[in-house]
Amino acid sequence: MTELTLDAYTALTGQELGVSDWIEVTQARIDAFADCTEDRQYIHVDPERAAETPFGGTIAHGFLTLSLLSAMVYQLPSITGTTMAVNYGMNRMRFISPVPSGARIRGRFVLQKVEEIRPGEIQTTTEVTVEIEGQDKPALAAEWLGRRYFGDKT
């Protein structure tokens, strides 16, 4: 992972920060997510019944796709001196296309804004698109907010 100074990171505003590696969304991953969230709707966990739907098979939970952003973002540049980074939420988020079981997805990240909240704390706004391998329409589009803390102010 590349490490940048805060000034160098901020200079990337309006530019692509990076694209993550592909992540396979297996049925086992979907089933494990269903167990964690207790969302066992048949379109996620019953391949035979889901085959009869317009999806043609099981699909990942939208929130599973969203949660995989955490794994994807670790591949992006970090900021020197960061002692902690936290998810602050979304300004907007849409599930555009379903992710079929067995598909591979990746995140594409564009830095929109870096704001100082107070000394030792910044907020970043990043546009993220989750692409599905071999498909024109993305799985997800969002404007993601993150907070980063520096020094001993954690």
C-alpha cells in the first residue's frame, strides 16, 4: 500500500485514488452473510428457488456488497501519520445491479473532498463504484464519508 503525506493525498482531489483487486462473491460468502445478519431470503440462499426468479440464481445481499468496501479500501493509498480511520457514513448510496453468486466485484474510488474537522481530524468524501466483472452496469454507487485521526488525539 502506498503512503502519502496529507498534502499529497489532498492534491488527489478530483482524481481516481485507485481500483481494488477483484473479490469473488461465492455462495459460501453469501450464506455466511445471511447467517450473520439473519437475512435468509430465498433469493440469497436457495439456488433452486432463486433460479425461478428474473435473477436466474442466487444474488448477494446489497449490504454484503456494501460491506466489502471495507476490504477494498485497504488497497488504496494511506495518509502518513494516521492513527485511526473510521467509516462516517454515506451521503448517498444506491444498489444498481444485483451481484450473482460466483461473480467478481471490485471498487473504483475517486477522491471528492478532504476537509479539516478540527486539528488532528479530517473528513474525506470519496465517490465509489462497485463494478461487476463482465457487466456494463455497476452493482453499487455511493458517496462515502470517512474520518481520519492523526497524532495522539485518538
